Amino acid sequence: MAKRLTDKQRVALEAVEAAKAAGLGLNAYAQANGLNVRQIYDAMAALRRHGVLAPTSTPRLRRRKAAFVAVDVVSGQAPQSRAGMVCRLIHASGLVIECGEWPPARWLSAMLTEQAGVAT
């Protein structure tokens, strides 16, 4: 059974084909024809997710979202030790970085070099 396209998906497919035929990029074609390019991209992404369209030939590299890290900004003296803290870095300028787990060795090494602007 064939999947029926929504109106937005149909318009998106037609816009992509028309842009290719006109030798224009999708943004330029959408702007020239009063179309919302974001809706076109969203409709195309939905079609790819559902397997109606093949993935793009050159997929974009997606950034991995980093886990949220809570940061306490404290002026003056360094805060007292907290339970679960494994590592505390104190810079000569007073900057204090507390870690609940050991930071990656590469990052720690960079923090200890002059390249990172931190004197050892």
C-alpha cells in the first residue's frame, strides 16, 4: 500500500524538482516563488525519515549534543570541598574548575600547557 503524501510534502517535492529544473538552489527558488523554505526542508526530512526518499547523498555531520554541565560561578575564595568531587583545578587568576569525574587526559594536558593560556 502506497503512502499518501500530505499537501506540504507534495509541495516540497514539486519545489525541489522545479528548483533543479530551473538550475536554482532551493532557497533562491523558494524566495522567488513566495514559499517557506523551512517548511520545505521539514517536509523533505519527514519523507526521508519514513523511507519515502533516500537519504541525502552528502549527509551533514551532526554535532553530538553535549550533556548539560552545571556551573557555579563564585567570586572571592574557592568554595569548600563538595562530596563526590574528584578533581579541582585552581588557576593563578582565581579560576576554579571542579570535576565530579576525571576529565579526559587530552583536555587536562591542554589545561596544563601554555597553549591553553594556563601557566603550570
